[in-house]
Amino acid sequence: MPEKVISLVLEWAYEHRDELMEDWELARANQPVKKIDPLV
């Protein structure tokens, strides 16, 4: 992937790290995950 795309993905993940961790725990428990807003 282009460096710019990787940078945007990492920025999004950093901004939503708490939501990502919550979704990770839900997924591990076979529960539906919550939607996370896209990078704007």
C-alpha cells in the first residue's frame, strides 16, 4: 500500500483505539461489534 494510505490507517486506528479494543473484546466473545466512524 502507498505510504499515505498506511499513514491514514494508522491515524484512524490511533484516534479510535478505545473503540477498537472494545470491538476486539466483543468479537472474542462472539458478540456483534459496534460501528466505528471513518476518518474524516
